[in-house]
Amino acid sequence: MKKAAVKRVFNSLLKAYGQRHWWPAGSPFEVMVGAVLTQNTAWSNVEKAIAELKRHNKLSAKSIIDSRNDHLAAWIRSSGYFNVKAARLKSLCRWYLERGGFDALQQWNTAALRHDLLAVHGIGPETADDILLYAFERPVFVIDAYTKRLFSRLGLCEQDVGYEHLRGAFEKALGADVPLFNEYHALIVQHGKDVCRVKPRCQACVLAKGCVSAAA
DNA sequence: ACCCAGGGTCATA
DNA sequence: TATGACCATGGG
């Protein structure tokens, strides 16, 4: 992808939506939990689940591991796929504690940390990259369905582009820039919620032409 | 009633 | 390697 085009889209989105102030969480660990809970799920449902974990004093790796599966599933019920996600949260928390927690993991280089995260059951590329960018503040560009949809509509990538390929394209076009990656992904999600497929025009389409007309 | 959301895993061909 | 099934709640 061309640098200029990628930056132009960012400027358009920023002008349309303003700063997003992501990730909405009080701690890196909360980011990690939210990243699992939001898999294929609306964030509004995740907020309730996290509030419920907090209410039961279970927003820590140890307390999650020590919880019964059926209890944990009940607390995160609102986020959907609760049985699956209860198991995924536990595997993530085991990984987290086995590696010595946040400060120890923060010593790792980004490539090694990403590789290790991807080996955790239930952590795929997008969840891993959410964690890397928003919890560990590493320069990793997060790709999601919104990103592929928007950029393929804009004609900047193929519709069926692979995750790693598109991630590499963004990172190459933008350079390693954590605050920029943070804001950009958040803006893409905001644009996705603005939903061109429902509204005839979303705010950013006024500025970044093509998004509407290419919608199928 | 239908559609989809800030995905990932697993079984099958 | 490439699809398809499956997981499941809540808001539009």
C-alpha cells in the first residue's frame, strides 16, 4: 500500500471522528481480558461482563484461574460464547502467571512475545495484536474485519488479503508508531460502527471517497 | 424475526 | 489449504 494513501485515510478518519482514547480499560490486564471477551462480540456486551468480574473481585489472573469454570462462565455470560471464553481466559491467565506477569513479559522483544502469545489456546492473531498494542504498547498494527472491508472497498488491498500481509503493509507504510497505530485501529473500528452498509454515508466517507460506492 | 458484533478452533475433504 | 460448523448474548 502507498504511504500517502494510508496516511490520507487516517487523516480523514481523525477529522471525522476525533481521538478515540483507546483501549477503554483501567489496566493492561483488563485489556487482555477484554481482548478475549470481545472476540466476535459487541463491546457493550463485554463491558457488562467486565463489570461483573469486578463486582465479584475476579479481575486478576489468579482469581480467574482459581474460579470454577461454571462460575466464570456465568460472570461473563453477557459477552457470549461464555463457555469457550471462560476456558480461553483461563489459558491466557495461566500463560500470564507462568511467564511471571506483566513486568516480566514487558522485558521480551515484540517478536518473541507475539509468537508466545499466539501459542496460547484461544489467542489468534487479532487478539494477540490487541494485547501487544494496547496492553504492552508495542508497534503492532491490529487487523480486523473492519480494516479489510474498508481498505478493500477503498481499493487499497485485495478483498481476501491475508492477515499478516495486510498487517505488514500498514506497518511498512506507517513506520513503528504506537500512538498512531493505537489511534488508527480505534478510528477504523469507529468507522465500522458508523456502518456504511446501513447508512447511505458514514461521516468519513464524505472525506475518504469510495467506501460507499464499493460496498456490496 | 433476522442480522451481526472490536474471532478462533476443530473436523472434514 | 480451504471451507464449514460451532460457540451464544444482546442491540438494532
